[in-house]
Amino acid sequence: MRKGVFITIEGGEGAGKSTLIEQLSNKMLQRGKMVTTTREPGGIPIAEQIRTVILDREHIAMDARTEALLYAAARRQHLVEKVAPALEQGQIVICDRFVDSSLAYQGYARGLGMDEVWAINRFAIQDLMPDLTIYMDVSPEVGLKRISQASEREINRLDLEKHSFHERVREGYLQLLKQNPDRIVRIDAEQSPELVLNDVLTAIDSRLAGFLATDV
Ligand code: TYD
């Protein structure tokens, strides 16, 4: 039995994942929980270096399968070095993106096929799946407008994809939601950050059997 709780936050560009993670982590700390927040691709030096290679705007020659393998490699190292030890210590691990990103972006939107991408990821994660996945659902129109207005955020290689790519990413996520209703919960990310946080806390409380009480 795992001692900690593994929560992943998913969504398209500009869904407000970073804001949510900061607020959610503060709420949990207030409740006396031990929290580790982290992100993919990255979170530890080896995976941050892989991230630099994947997201470099100069790397237009990158093949779709190479991209998928690099994400899976970064995921593996991050899981072994950071996520698994934190779970072993009983921490709540909140991770910005995980395997569903690869399934939605590489598997569905890039067209590699969700089954094929799942196969390399199964090898990488060895059954260590999240207890709960929050899918922050936002239309590409709203999401892309948000990131173009947030000047401090650097535009990366995937942000530069065509609008239709971001539409497909959303379709991919909605498909995953349908296939995994016990693990993934959809949150309307076009709402205000306060309402988003409220919905997320409600989902955590009901799905993780009161692990996090919402009444503080
Ligand atoms: P990042 O700047 O972290 O974007 P965001 O704030 O939207 O999370 O860049 C990560 C990019 O990598 C993002 O466009 C999604 C993409 N990605 C994949 O395509 N597959 C993956 O498995 C992961 C983890 C991320």
C-alpha cells in the first residue's frame, strides 16, 4: 500500500494549472499535510535537461516518436528520483502533467496512437499511476488567449502548434476522461481561480475518501 497520495494536474495550454497547484498546495499545508509539488517534463536535473531538448524552439526536426520517448524517459527518472520516494514518506505529491499528457499530446494529437504511447509509458512507470487526476478543461481559444497575455511565460515549441493541434489535445483528454471516470475528474477551468479551487477541493474530498477535509 502506498503511504502518500499522488495527484496529477492535466490540461491544455493556459488552463491555469500553475495557479491551481500553488493554491492547492497552500491549502494542504494549512491542513498539516506534507506536500511535494513538481512538474513534467522536469522536476529534477536530469529530466530538466531532457525538457530543454524537447521544448527547444530550434528543434523543429524532432520526430514524433523521439518526442514521445524523451517524455517517457524524463517521466521515468522523475518518478524514480522524486515522486516514488515522496510517496513512500507519506507526502501528497502534486504533479503538473503526467502520463495523460503523453497520451493526449503524442498519442492522440500527434497521431501516434494512444495504445502505442501507453506501451512505452507502461514500461517507464511500471504501474505507478495517480490516485486522482484533475483535468482542467479550457477551450483552446480561452487558453491560448491567456498565455499570450501572460508576458512572463516563455512560449515553447508546443505552444507554437496550430490551433487544430490544441483542439485535438482537448479531444484526447476528453476521451481519456471517458475511459477513466474513476481516476480523472473534469474541472471547468474557464471559471475564476477561486471557483476552480473550490471544485478541485470538493473532488479531492469525495474521491480520496476524506483524506483532505475541505472545512478549514
Ligand atoms: P510547459 O511550459 O510546462 O507547459 P504548460 O504550462 O502548458 O504545462 O511545457 C510543457 C509542454 O510539453 C506542453 O506543451 C505539453 C507538452 N507535453 C507533452 O506533449 N507530452 C508530455 O508527456 C508532457 C509531460 C508535456
